[in-house]
Amino acid sequence: MKIKIAVYVMPMLFFGVLFIFFKSRTYKGVGNILLGLGFIFLGISFMKDGFEPMKGGIDLASFAIDGALAVEELSKRDSPLSIFFKFNST
């Protein structure tokens, strides 16, 4: 079951702004929560729509390496953490 997040964004933003103008701290808090979640969902929706054209462009499975060769290749690479410790040990 797919849920369309974009359907809920505008009502969340609308009610968030509406609740902020109430005098009660509870309603203002709920309004801030609705606004925050609404903007997060709006950003997720924008990113999802923005990456849609790139969906078929990159095949990450073509970069996969199987077996012992993968372990050897990964052991040659420095992870960011190991680079951090090498840099700070001097």
C-alpha cells in the first residue's frame, strides 16, 4: 500500500498556521508540530519528484563485486573513520 505524502502536506501546513494564531500554548505547540512535519513531508515529496527522472539512469547493481574479490577491494579502501584516526594519531 503506497501512501501519497503530498496529499497530507497542504492540510498540515494550513492547520499548522491556523493553530499558531490561537492563544492556547497547547494549540500553538500542535501548530508548530504540524508545520514541522508538513515541511518535512513537503521536502520529501520534492526530493522524490526531483529524483524521478534519474531513476533509470544509474544502475548501482553494475558496481557490485562478489566474493573474496569484494573483501579485498574493500580492505584496500580507507574508510573516513580510519582516515580520521590516521590524521589525529600524528
